[in-house]
Amino acid sequence: MKNALGYGELQVDAGGQGEDKVANANQEERQSLWKQLSTMIGKDVTSMISLPVWVFEPISFLQIMAEPFEYTELLMKAGESSDPVHRMAYLMTWIAAGYSCAVRSKKAFNPLLGETFEYIPSDKRWRFLAEQVSHHPPIGVAECHSDLFVVGLEMEMKTKFKGNSIDVTVLGSNRFSTKKFNDYFTWGHLDTCAHNVILGGMWVDHYGTLEINNHTTGDKGVFTFTRCGWLGAGRFQITGEIFDKDNVLKMKLAGQWNSHVTAVKVKDGVDSAPISLWKAPTRQPDPKWGWGPFVYELCRMDSPYESILSPSDSRLRADRRALEEGKIDIAGQEKLRLEEKQRGERKEREKEGKAYTPRLYKKVDDEKWGHRWEYSGQYWEEREQRIQEKNVPQFSLSGTETTAASSTSTSTLTDTASGESNNNSTSTEATQQ
């Protein structure tokens, strides 16, 4: 989504233009980009052009894969609820909330082959680990673990330039497993269109239909994201339905993927009162990059933490750090150096007839999707060794996972036989119908 302007061997132009390049591109710069892109209409531009530095924000696409986990409380609730319909509803709501993160117009840095990214929140309730496992085609893989669930994400992006817009198709499967109930959910990806990439104010639209299957219970969720029409008609709108294993409609979802999701339970064909499941937090994005607090947290790195990070972590990239510090010339030079180094390593492998082997994930057969990527590394064990060597026990994960509730704008579907709905602005409880 944020890589709609390219995801493969795109390069930042080296050569100084000053720190004012961090600001949004002016019309002259956009026209210059148009000259580059005008011969590529109808083509995949993921690995064909060199982009100017003003296109980028100082974050890697692997870090962007972690952004939906700002709303991890929804996954915690899915992992705890005894009702399989509720578990599906929370998962679908988390999927919708995740797309609310994908609206910024700046482009993320393309992960280098073998690049990794870890994230652990301060309460250590869960941990996230991503790796760039392939460069051609570009594939990012991630897993998130807690003591209640495991999430697996895969993203392979293809683009088609259409003049003043870019269509983005994302391939790969996603998975969610509950440890308490042994659920196993899978789903795919939506399509995305980045509009006004040359003229006008750039904006992003996510659209299509997702089918979310619980392979353990037989339940199914169908989620439709409406494509924006003329004059903004239907923009952000989502509708969903949840069916049990007998194909009986049990719940309806509705809302907007950028702001809220509500649920309506269905019993004997009769709808209940709507229940608020999620509301996007109200906040003022920072004026420099348009980031909220969670995105800044993904980039946070003090000296003790830096000492135990893997050398391949996205935070440590010299080009990303230079851009974050406003050193535009250095960012361009470092980006070019890293890209040339990566191309040299690839040529050396080709010369020797060697295939690249990812360090943390391996490809395995999958009956539904053909294949999937499965964690097979020793990342967390090696991380604990570094913590001991550096004597920084505050970063250890040993015996720290917990399911304590966090403070986000989510609401609860209770699994009791009786109760009342408490309709307030932050939390709504409803009984099982």
C-alpha cells in the first residue's frame, strides 16, 4: 500500500537537494516524476525506476507490516472468547482496523534481502518478527506470538501504473491461530489503488472481498470493502457476514475501515441492536511524517536496545536513520550503496549457482494456498544470548508474556447467557443472543 510507487529495486536518488526535500513534493517535482513514469503506463513499476528522495518516509516496509498490531487487543479478545462467532468477529474487526494504518502517501523503504524487524511492546504481551525472504519476487513474511494466539502474515506486491494512479495487487496468505481453542483461520488480501500520484492530492483506496475461514469449526466470514465511486461514494465502507458451519448467518458487521466497526447479532432471522467493536483513536498525526505514536514506537531505539538488536534489523539501516535525522544527501548515498551491495551479492550467487536461503522462515506446502512460509529460525534464542552478553536483562522475554488488558477503543462481546448492553462512547458489552 505505502509501497505503491515501487517495492523491488527502487533507489533513492543520491546527490543533494537539501533538507527541504523532506517536505511534500511540489508540482515541478511531480512533473519530473511523470516524465520517468509516462513510458511505463500499463506496466509493473516495482523494479523499473529510480525514485527521488522526497517520495520516502524513514520506515521500512517490514515495520509497516507491524502497524496493524496497534490493535492487538482485538486479537487478545479473539483468543479468549468461548464463542467461535465472536472469535471470527474480533479477527475480522482487527483486519479492518489494520487497513486504517495504510493511508499515508509517503513510500516506505524497500527491505533488503535478509532484512529483519522485531517489535515487543513495553508490557511484553506479544512479540513480532518479520523477514524479507525474497527479492525477486519481493516477499515479506512476519509472525506475531502471544500466549493466546499466533498470527502469520505474507505479502508479495505487484503494481500496474495507469497514468495518475497505481493499482496494487498483494499476494500471499495470512493465518491466525488460537492456543486455547485450537482455531486455525486463513484469509488473503484486498486490492489497493493509489490515486493522484502525479496530479492532485494523493489518496489510497482498499477494495474487494475477503473470505476468512475457520478451518477448525467450519465457520466463515465474508468481508466486502467497497471501492470508492464518483465524488467519494462508498469510500471506506465495509460490510461483513459471519456464517456457522451449517451456513447459517450468525452476525453482520458494518462500518468504515478507517474509523469504526459495529456488529449485529442474528438469531432466527432477527437482528439485535448494533454493538460497537472498534473505533479508531482520535489523535493529531505529527506534521513531519503523518505518524501516530505507535509508528514512532516502531522506530524507537536507544543505545541499550540497539546493542541487542540483530544487525539485520530495519531500525539500523543507515539510509533510514539518515532520512529520519533530516540528512537527505546521506540518505540518498546510503540507499544507493545498499542497493549496489545487494545487486553485487545477487550476481555473486548467480555466478556460483547458489540459491538464497532465508534465515528465519522456510517455504512449506499448503493444501489451500499452495505454499506458506513457516518460522524455522533461532532468532529469539540468539536474542536472549545477546541480552546476557550485554547484561541488559530489561529486554529479556523469559517468563514475561501476559494477557493483561490494554487501553484501546475496542468493545467486548460477552459469552454469558444473560446481561445488558452498556452503550457508552468507549466500551459496549452485549450478551450472547
